[in-house]
Amino acid sequence: MQQPVIPLSRAQGAIVWACWLGGGLLRLIYVLVIHPPTQHVYSDMQGYVQRALNRVAGGPENIGDSLYPPGTSMLFATLHRFDPSSGLTVIAQWLLSLGTMAGVWVIARALYGNRVAVLALVATTLYLPLFHYAGLFLAENPFTFCLVAAYACLIKAIAASRPIGTALWAIAAGLLAGLAASLKATILLPVAMTGVVVIVWLIRNRRRGAPTLAFGVLLGISTLLLPLAERCTRLAEGHFCLVSTNTGMNALMGHAGEYAEFVWVDPTRNSTYSFTSPSAPMRGYTAPVRLAFGAYDVPANVAELHTRIAADPAAAFRLSLRNVVDLFVGRDFWPGAAYQQRNWSRAYQWTAQWLLLPLALAWLIYRAPRLIRLRDDSLAEWLLLTPLLGLMLTAFISLGELRFRIPFDGFLIILAAQALLALFSREQRLINSTAPLPAIRQP
């Protein structure tokens, strides 16, 4: 699985340097000139900014704050304390977008070697969705960095030559996954599914290190999940929640039927919340629905969800499948990247839908016999596939939209790069077929 580190050729090195310099400059111009986040404070962005400013002012959190994981507002609040003009926050967003490029590079090079890594880096450099959110006060940009960094550390843990290395890299992977969970809960099922498959693969192929790997990741992620759960449960007035209370709200939105706007009115706390999934207008939904409880009331949301599922289980199942489809199908992501009559988000969604996804699927289908049997040369594909499967499972039980998928597009880019090069190179098609893990060896 872990490819030997081979020096880059002169041409490869030149391309890599061009990507770092050009990609860094492109992203800097984007967040400073083309799409500065300070000029796009509305909707969800306004909510994140307000929560950050409330933290800076020392204001207390209330049950409404349990709707969102606290990581993004904590990050923005910390940066705002040093620079109230938000300039430091913008630079941090820029650096995190560069970190995403680095994470994709590390993963691709470790799994498939230099050629795939170079091609994936070029694609990531030019792939607008992976840095568009750096120009917005949203959780997606730091979440994407933490996501790919966690998987890069997991690969380092699997490939470490000594148990202590496996343990330390596994703890780092868990900590980064915990940081990602503090930003968006969509990391949880992907990490769980990856963990199960990797442990089963290790046992199936009689490799050492499974207990060390599992303990390290669990220790790292628990270090952050425990305080996150304590905070969320306390704000939810004793109703347990792991990261945020919007899980029940999202599940209801994804299975309530053909509704656009959802309005939660809590007469007890005199609060009103309104949300519309970007997928609803795409499907032509316009009808509103009004609910007489809070969006943060998980038991009430779940009870309403159970009522609707019991009324028509077949329809609920169809809606679950629709939610998964919504991760991949749609004209443009939200908020859209529209500049001077050109909607670039649509062009990039077309690229993802008709180029990246078919190539990635083609490679996975080609490798399917090895994947199904958990062959010793299948781990690279499993490490890229399981986060996507975990995301699909998340959408199946809750809600799907393009914005949820975009942080995971780095995995699609790597699979697509491998598939494209494998079309022209027999050597690339046979990658990993004879390369054992150098670290977690057979006993």
C-alpha cells in the first residue's frame, strides 16, 4: 500500500513547484480580491460570524448554539481577537486551503506514487470547489483540511516502521478527526467506516498493529469528542448529543417529503429557525412546512421523523436514496461561485459529475474483485472509498447536498488520477499488486 519514496524527476519537480507557487497565488488572489469572505456575510456565514463575535464578547451560549459544532466559531473568534479587521482570519483560510493541497499530495503519493501525486496536485490546484469556501466564513475550508490531514496521518500510522510510530501517527489522525468533528459532524460515519474496514483488513491479511492503530485513533478522537459531547448535551438541556443537535433536524428535512422551507417555532423559548436545503429548489420544491418545536429539539425532530416514516416506509426509503443522489447530482453548489455572468460552480460540478466520478468509479470497478475479497493489495482503494461510503451513509439517514460532498472531492481526484494514468500504463494498472505494507508486517 505504501509506495516507496522515489525522488521526483526534474519535470515532476517543476510541475510541483508551479502548483505550489501558482496555486498559492491563485488562492491568495481569490480570498483577497475575487471573493473576500468579508463581502459575503449572509445566511449561514452571518450565523458563524455572529457566534464568533458573541464568543469574543464573552456572551453565554444557549440551546440555539447546540445546532452547530463549536469549532468554527472558536477558530474565527480566536483570530478575531488578534485582528478585529478579519485580515488574519482571511490569511488563515488561505493557509488552510494550501494545507488541503498538501494533504491530497501526501495521500496520493503514499498510495499510488509520484505520477498520480503530481496529476492529483495539478487537479487540486485548479479545482475551485476545494478553495472556494476559503472565501466564505463557513466550516467547510478548515473541515476539508482536517479531513485530508487525518487520512494522511492514518496512512503514516499504517506505514510506520515501529509500533511507537504507528501509535503516534494514529493519535494524530484521531486528534485531527476530532478537530474535524468540532467543525462538521459529517466526519463521524466516514471515520467509523474506515476504522472498521482497516481493522478487518489487517486481521484478514494477518498484519500486526491493529490494536495499536485502533487504540491510538480512539484515544485521539475521544480527547476532543468527550468535551464536545459534554458541551452539546449541556446546551441541549440534558438530551445527549455527540457534536451538535442539527442531526435530528437534518434527518427530518431529508425525509419529510417535497418541502422547501422548514420553519421551527419554539413558543417556550420564543425562538424561530428557518432552513432550506439547497437540494430542495433544485428539485422544484416550494411548499413550506411549519413545526411547533425547536430545530434543536432532537427528541421532537426524531419523533416527527418516526411518524412520517411509519406513515409511508417505502417513500422514506426513496427519500433516503434521493439524499445520496443529491450528494453528486445538481447544477451548482451553494453558495455558488458566480462572477460577471459566469457561474463557475456549475462548470466545476459538471467536471466532478462527468469526469472525476466516472473515472473514480471505473477504477473501483476494475479493482472490485480485490476489494470484495479484502486482498492485501486492496487497502489503497479502501482508504479512499470508505470515507465516501461513510458520507453516503450519512446522507442516507439524514440529508444530502453538494456542499457536503465537496470536502471529500480530494479522494475522488486521487482515484480519478489513478484511473486516467492506468488507462495508458500497465505499470500503473499493477500498482500495489506486489507491494506489501512495509511497517505492519505479517507475524
